[in-house]
Amino acid sequence: MTVIRRKTFTRLGSAAAVLGAGLALAACGSSSGSSSQAAPPTPSASGASATGLSIATSKGSDGTYLVGPDGRALYLWVADSHGKSSCSGGCAQAWPPLLAKGKPSASGGVNTAGLGTTTRSGGSKQVTYMGHPLYYYAGDMSQGQITGQGSTQFGAKWWLVAPSGSAITGAGSTAATSSSGSGPYASGA
């Protein structure tokens, strides 16, 4: 009987140790801030700020659009002008900029010559395409989601980016946007 109890306690002790280690590991991975919503992976957490990131394309109901290295949709914001981002603070939390430490590369119909970077106010480098700073949308949790398409958050339109560099403004259509902010969508219409 004593042997059975020792084996039971040993097994229970081992299970408790594994459970405790798992809880400790989970606690180490959590953030100290609280949020009412689960946050999607940020570009820096998903490797988008790594050297040598590649911009590719994906096809969906709105046509062919640019995606980041994690396969999530990339957007332009018509409020940006002269190739500089106007999105910071809460805007950059909802619309995380695609950051890079080196020159981004292209694949899948993306024009390599159209890729560049612009320096954000904090000194980080944001990827640009055809003069437009590129962003993810925090509401897009996985590949193929384009829930930010046509949003007017922060006072102007957010559009998917076509391989030509123009904004995709509707199913299968594109409209030229100007990097100077004076194009047809500069007012956020």
C-alpha cells in the first residue's frame, strides 16, 4: 500500500511540476500591459523588421495586392504625403508600419525598383512602395484577411496596394494615388 501511495504522489508531483513550469513559461511570455483584445503579431514580432525582408503579392476578391513577409496584406494611407508617414501613436498601433533594417526585396510581380524606405520620427525605417509608406492592419489576424480595406480610421482612406503601386479602391479596381497627398483620394473621400 505504501508503494502505491508513493507512486501516486510521485506521479502527482511530476504532473504538478510540469503544470507549474508551463504556467511559469506562459507568464514569462505575457506582457505587463492589459488589453481588451488579443493583439495580432506585430511586424517586429513576426520578423518584418529583419534584414532582407521580401514583399510579395497575393490574390483576393479585390485583385492582386502586396503582402509582407508573413503573408499579411499591406496597405497605403492617403493621408501620407511626400513619401513620409503621417501615422503615429494610436494610428501606428492600429496600423503597424512595415519596418526594415535593410533594403527590402521583391517577389511575385512586385517591382524591385519601387521598393524603398523612409525614416520615421523615432528613427526606424519604414518600407515604402512607389513612394507610399506601407502598413499592416491590426485587425487582419492572418493571411488572406483584408478587413482594413476602405477603412476611414484616423481621418483618411486605407487601401490595399496593387503591384503597380496604385490603391485598390474596390473589387478588382485600382486608382492612382499620389505620394504628394494631392491625388484623388487625398481628402479621404
